[in-house]
Amino acid sequence: MKTTRDGEWLNVIIPHKWDGLTIEKILTREWHVPRKLMHRFRSNNEVMLNGAFPHYKTTSVHTGDHLLLRLFGPEPLEVTPASMPIDPVYEDDHLLVINKPAGVFTHPNRPDEHDTLVNGAAGYFQRRGIPSTPKYVHRLDRDTSGAILFAKHPLATAMLGREIKERKIKRTYLAWVHGRLLPEQGKIIKPIAKDPDHTVKRMVREDGRYAETHYTVLSYDALQDCSLVMLQLETGRTHQIRVHLSAVGYPLIGDTLYGGKGNNHYKQALHAARLTFVHPFTEETIHCYAPPAPSSALFTDTHIDILKQTKNGS
């Protein structure tokens, strides 16, 4: 789909597949615009067709028409901006993918917490003149590094959130685990619930929520007795990879909470190395690779190159 930005407006060239649809069907069935945002569009005249304000239910579009939506107007800033280094690995008018360092929370957990990645992203927005609040589409644990997807405006937030729910956003991780993981390829399906005896910890429990993790062993270090593993999440439960690997007897290096041995370089040897998704507006498949930090002792650019060569990397 061809789109361009014109100031605060997104200009969408109507593709052949939308020929004959009404404005309402495009907004509700194709883009699933939330009711609150739809109300704003109507109330503020923020949708135009070929330079005129259309009636949503009766106006049909035709191939080549220009549908304009006011998506880039100023939005209230909802978090305190922070000055911190931000490592963007992909960015356009609608979204931003940041390579998160280990040791940083994704979002504030307390009102007085202003040093999270969301705060840093807000500072980045402010410095670049983007008048909105960054909205994270998914999260990473504090001590997990790698790619996190942010939306820049409410419609992108809604559309990417729907992709997450429909499991269309694929997250691929690299991990070092203790021992030689066998079999070298498979999936772990075990329900996950909160540990009633711990405020943070999760556990495998029959009454927990469905959780599915796919894995492939990329290499084995006999000297250190550890395996480099590629993992993909089919669900997004809290601590899912850590809980699943621990449950099958191969905890992450450094992850003492789930049975791993301590490590001077990592509290948990887990890096969100690749993020793959369909762009909500251009409909292109986007592959984002997050390089490990230069100070990383466990993950290197070579590991990212190995990941790119796997079947799911194309």
C-alpha cells in the first residue's frame, strides 16, 4: 500500500483491493480503529477523501483515491522525558524499534520512576520534535536486552496491539543455557502462573495460562558446558523463556532466580535479537535486528549473523 505524510496528515492511495468499500468499512474492518479514536476522527473532521470531508457510511472509495487521516497532530505527553542514550534500529513516522540495554525497566512501575526506557523514548521524541507519548507494544524484563517496538500515534498503537494479540509479531531471542540442550530443536508447552510464595517469580502450574516456546540449538560449548539457543515466542507470558528453560532443566546462564549460576556479565543471558512484523500501513514485512552491546561478553555480532542465516530470518 502506498502512503505519504503531508504535515499532520497521512495520505493513503486507495489500493485496488479497497475499491468500492465505504470509509466506515475501511476504518472499522480493515484498520479496526477503536471507538474512542473513531469518535475523535468524526468530531474533529480528521478524515478527508480527495480534499473533502466524506460521510463515513455512504461514501465509497475507488482505486487511486486519496484518503487522508490526521494522525500526527500533537498528543499530550503522559510520561516524564529522560535524557538517556537511545539506540534505534528502525524508525519511521508511525513506529520506533529501540535496542534496549540490560538493566533498564521497559516502563515505570512507580509514579516517581523516571529512568525507564519509556522515559528515555519520550526524551528522544522530545529532542526530535515528535509531539506525542511513546507507547510500548510489548515488554522485556529489566535484565533482558534487545528490540522493543514502540508506536508513535494512537492508530499505530491500536493496530500493532492487534498484531500482538493475533501473534503476528514474531520475537526471536538468543540465549545461553547451562548444559547441552537436547533434543536440539523442539517446543516447550507448559502453562505459567504466578508463584504464590514470591512477589516476582513465575512457575509452571497446571492452572496457569497457556504458554508456548519454540527453540533451536545453534551451537554447544563443550568447554563451558553451555548451549547457544534461538527461541521464538508463540505467547508472551511474563518470564516465559526463563520459566520454560528452567522447567526442562536448562536454566539461563546468570538467571539465579530460576536456577542458573551467577555470571559477572549478565544477570540472565537473554537477548531479543530479532523482531519481525507486518507494517500496519505499508503492509511490508519488517525484520529488525538488534546488535548486542559492545560490552557484551556473551553475545556478539557473529551470533546475529548466524541468526540471519536461519530459515526464519529471510
